[in-house]
Amino acid sequence: MVTCLFLETATKKAQATRRSLLHVPYGDGEGEKLDIYFPREVSAASRFCLFFHGGYWQSGSKDTSAFMVNPLTAQGVAVVVMAYDLAPKGTLDQMVDQVTRSIAFVQKQYPCNEGLYLCGHSAGAHLASMMFLTNWTKHGVTPNLKGFFLVSGIYDLEPIVYTTINAPLHMTLEDAQRNSPQLLLEAAVTRPSDPACHVLVAVGQHDSPEFHRQSREFYQVPPAPCLWPEVEGPVLSLPSSLFHQKGPQDHEPFIQQILSEGLVHARCGVELPHPAVSCFAHFSTQTLRRGGWNASFEEIHDVDHFEIIWNLTQKDFVLTQMILRTILHEH
């Protein structure tokens, strides 16, 4: 309850103190809406930061996700908070398509922008990172992408297939592989038009081991591949009581589902120690650094999976300052 009140208060403050356009349709679907918050000095050449909320693709809302509006708009940056259809109504393929179309919409509405910067948290970081693989010619526009801020994200979805978190997603192994940017970076159709486009991969010090693993590996160094044992049988249903993680227990159960006790439960009767989670990657994993992207990695101290994004309401928070320095070109 306290969490919900905090999120609602941050959004209400943003709406009360900043000029905004709310519930703007970027498509024909009922859930295809976005909110735009403008700085005091509005210009067609503004920089835009587009935020994609987390919630393991099953919860969360743009209506409680205006974390960074006030600190960014105070520095002249417009903020766009996007909604997408959640599971089970929306599939991962549909969500990726909606994110793609929302970015194309903003570019078409503000063609003279000085840069679009994508920021996603957790599941939202996954959706933002899928834009590395987008063929923009299909959308009739090439967005002016200047930066990515990927916060406590998931980039290899195969482990999720074998957890109860997949129940509303109905994700097959093929679906997971098709939507795992870490497995597909080598196949990226295009690079950003600006070679200086910067990718920041961030994770909280108190994030779960799996978020640390995925963030570090996506940035740079995958472990040596190993073979995943072929085990027949139904997917194991995991009780959430087996897992404990700092942070609200009603949000992002994926944190509890994977490795918070140092185990991966995949198929009935199979338990692997933490390092073997890399066995889920059947293909050669790709990394941002190996792919030549202008990328950096940051572990944000003294925050967990939730605090790392909530603290973006604070202008002096270290991650807020990193985002602003990148957008304002103050490296």
C-alpha cells in the first residue's frame, strides 16, 4: 500500500507541476497510450526520454511511472511514459511491436527532436533493448536514437520459460529465444544513426544474482557455454515461499522466482547451482561491447531492484545524474 501511494504521489506531482499531454494514442488498441511531460521551455527540437515500466510484463502502469519527470523536465528534457498491453492479454511479440510503434510515433510527432533516449526498468529494460533488433524501415521512419538506459533488465528470457512466472505469458522456448536480445545482437539490422549513441547498463547493488548476471553478461563478458541436460517432464511450479528478496513481494515475482536462493529449478527433479544458469543459452551469446556498441556498465550502490528506479524522483540520485549527463552531453 505504501508503495502504491508513493508511485501515485510521484505521478500526481508530475501532472500537477508540468505541462502534459495524457493518454495520447500511438495506435488503435485500447492500451496503446502514452503520456508526454514537457519542460517549461517547450521546443520542437527538445530532447525526449521515453520510459518503459517494469512489472514482469504482467503488471505496472504508465499512470504510476512518472518517476523521472520533474528532475528531467527541470533540465529541459521532455519525458514520455508509455503503456503496453500486459499479459495475458498481450504477448511478448505484441509488446515489442507496441514499444516499436510508440517510438516511431514520437519521432513522427516531433521530427526535429535533438534526440530520443530510451529508458526501461526490469521488463521495460528488456523491451527497450529489443529496439537494437528493430528494422525501422518497416515503420516508415528512423528514430533519432541517441541513448539507452537499461536498468536492472532481463536480456535472456530462456530461464523464465521454466518458472511459474511464465504462466500468464504462455511463452515457448522459441518465443523466448526470438525475444532475447542477448542471443540476437549479432543479427541487429541497423545501428543507431549517431555512432555516439550511448548504452548504459545499470543494476542495483542489492539486485538478485540473476539480474547481476544478465546485466554484466549483456554488457560484456558471457561465461563459457555448457550443455543443458535434456530432461523430460512438466515444468516445475515453484511456490513463492521458497524465495525471498529485499523489496515489495507483490511486485516483480521474477526476482523471487530465479536464483534468489542460489538455485535454478528448471524441470522436475533438476536443480543446478547458480553458475549453471548460463546453460540456458543454447546459442552463442552476444554482448554490447563485443558488438561494437558505445556501452558502459554501472552498479548503483545501496539500492535494490525497486529503489534504483524510485530514486529517479531525486535530482541528486547518482543514476539521475548519469542520465542527465548523457542526455545533455556532459560526459
